[in-house]
Amino acid sequence: MTERTFSILKPDATERNLTGKINAVIEDAGLRIVAQRRIRMTEAQAKTFYEVHKDRPFYGELVGQMTSAPVVVQVLEGENAVAKYREIMGATNPEQAAEGTIRKLFAKNVGENSVHGSDSQDNAKLEIAQFFTEDQIVG
Ligand code: CMP
């Protein structure tokens, strides 16, 4: 089934000029980038986005990291886009990520892990709506 997922190319990736290289992995996997914008995430946006992690010990570090440099927010579309993107991102901790995955190729550590992808279709809808209006998504 064709579906959408939400992606963020994180500060550690934009700082190292990896936007194009990561987008190439995404497109080579058959996912279509149907919306994309480079933004400086505000503290309020980062706090809301990661609210599910607010009680975790790394929450402050995570919010600080996500607001430290520009990010690229994206909507990806394709067959089973949520699961497919998680597969090509690799494990959250790059030390556990499979060969050829984005995190294995590019991530620095578990905090600076280059990309975010939605973990479910419901969350994908919520996350997309936080950054894009429907008319900004061109499928
Ligand atoms: P992401 O997919 O964006 O969702 C939550 C983020 O929290 C995760 O990627 C990591 O960047 C970060 N994270 C998860 N576990 C840790 C950890 N143990 N230490 C620091 N950051 C973490």
C-alpha cells in the first residue's frame, strides 16, 4: 500500500553536507521525496516533536541537539513507506545498524544519528502535520 512517512535529516547530517548523499539512499530505495524544507527547528518545535521522550534522561540533550543547526524535514511516499524507511535508516544506535543503512554509513553515535523516521502510520500523520500543510506535499 502506498503510504507516507515523515523524515528529518538531523543537524549532524546537515553540518557535514550529507543531505544529497542521504537523499540518494532514500531515492535508491524507491521512496519518493514528495515534500522537503530546510528549517532551523525552534526549541518549542523540538520539545513538542519529542514530547514522548520528555521523561527520558537524554531529552534535554536531544532537544539541544535538534536545535543546534538546520535540519531538513521531509515527507517520503512509497509502498510501506514507514517500514521501508525504518529498514534503510538502520538501528537507532549506529553500532547496531546493518551494513548499507543510513545510520551505519553516516551516523556518529546514538544521539547524533543523522536521521529520524516515523515509527507508525499514526505517528507519521501527526509528525507530517506538525511541519507541512497538505498543499505543500506534491505526490
Ligand atoms: P529518533 O528516531 O529521532 O527518536 C528519538 C531520538 O532520541 C533518537 O532518534 C536518538 O537520536 C535519541 N536517543 C535515543 N536513545 C538515546 C540515548 N541513549 N542517548 C541519546 N540520545 C538518544
